[in-house]
Amino acid sequence: MPELKPTFSTAVNTWQCDENDHLNVQFYTQFGHEASAHLLAQLGLGPRAQRAAGLGVTAADDHVRYLKEFRVVDAVEVHSAPVEIGDRHLLAYHEIRNPAEAAIAATVRRRIICDQPWPAAFRARAEAACRALPEAARPRSVGTLSLPELTLEAAHAAGLIEVGRTVITPDQCDERGEFLPRHQFGRYSDGAPVLWNHLGFDRAAMQDRREGSVVVEMLAHYRRPLRAGDLAIVMSGLAAFTAKTLVFTHFLFEAETGTLAACAEAVGMKFDQKVRKIMTFSPEDQARLAAHKIRLAA
């Protein structure tokens, strides 16, 4: 089986960490984003080659599993390989590791699409480099929901609540002026306290008790690009839950037209910051959660 190739490396900065003192979810997406660019280049289709060929290459979706924490000054290494290549799409697998530890810290599976058929030489290299997607990188608790093509108006009617309202700035966009996936994940993360409060959990009181929240898996779909200067609104809701998990849905809209730009499923948990363990929801919590479940029509 072809080996994974190094595609990204860095170290965790203080400003990248959240209230749990570990790396925020948005940066795993950024690592996968940059690793994808290096993987394509290794296969002969880096940014310069794409421009020369007149190709439009973009991310269609990201599936991320968060397996172990990264803390401040931890080293980060990403190794990658294609796991599927089609006429106009490629599935890239990124394995994110702390080189000081043996276990995988996170996995990212990105679906990349091209506006034209892949060049023959690139496709041949990708086919030769393909390997099987590891079992640990496959979806566990996401991918079963049918996230509809909602409008902003329909989102309100479905019971989703507004958790964020913002303006897209140039520094949050890529070289084409399109909103970066990292910042989409960041908007979902920033809105999480609003959603938890809506579900009856006082986030300030939780923090006083040294209780936080974590995301262990996310599946994000990029439907239409947002650009610098666009107005955006994030609407979120609770789709399902168990005694230890919450399945959230997030919808990112372009505010002026109400058009859906992106959507995601995220599996969240309550987290005891003292012992670094997942917590169980009480029967009272679960009764309250049941009253807040949304129902999305396909």
C-alpha cells in the first residue's frame, strides 16, 4: 500500500486554544486545508499548475474526527494520501499527529472537486498513490442526517436559532477572495455557547465549575462561496442526543439573499476540565434536550 506523505507541520500557539486549554476545532480544518494544497502539488497539480491549466479546484466537504487533544507548544505533523480519484473529484485523507505521541490526534477526509476533468498525468499519479481510508477515519455519528437546502426564512420556521451574525473580512478569505473553511468552523465554534445556553446550560456557570464542551466529530458541506464583504448569519439547532452526546446542525447563510452557503453536523459533549473526561447528561438535562430537538424536512 502506498505510504502517507508529509504535507504540513507546525506547533500549537496559545492564541489557537480555547476555554478547555486545547486546540480549537477550526485549526484542524486549517491543517487539512493546507495539507490538501501540498498533496495536490506532490501529485503535480499545485496552485501554479492549476492556474496554468485554467482549472478551478475547491473543497466540497470535510469530515473531521477529533481523537486526542493538542495543547500549547505541541508539535503538529500531517501526513496525507488520496483515497479515491474520479473524473472530477478526489478524496484526500489527512492524518494529524503529535510526533511525541504514538496515537493519531485527528483525521480529516476532504472531498476536492474540479470544474473540469482532471489532467491525465495528475489522475495517473493520484491513482498510483491511492490507499484505503483507515477505519478510524470513517464517519461514526455523522452523515446520517439529510441536511436540506434551507433558506434563512425556512431555518427560523424549522426551530433553528441564530447563534452568530458577522461580516466576512478579506483576512478570512483565500487567494480567490472566498471565505476559508477554517473560519466557517470558527463561526460554528463561536456560536456554540449561545446554543448551549439556549438548551438550558449556563455556560458561565459551567465554566465556574470547570466544565466545558468539546466536539469529537464534524461533517461540513461547502455549498456556495462567501466573499469578502458579504454578510453572514449562522443558525443552529439540536438534531439528536444520547446520554453523553449532542448532535448539532449548523447552517451558514448569506444574509442579504438568505441563501445557504454551508452547513454542518457536529457531535458535541460536556467535558470535565478537571479530570479531562466526558460527562453524562442527567435525566433532567435529557428531558430538557428532548423539548429542544428540531425536525428538519428533507
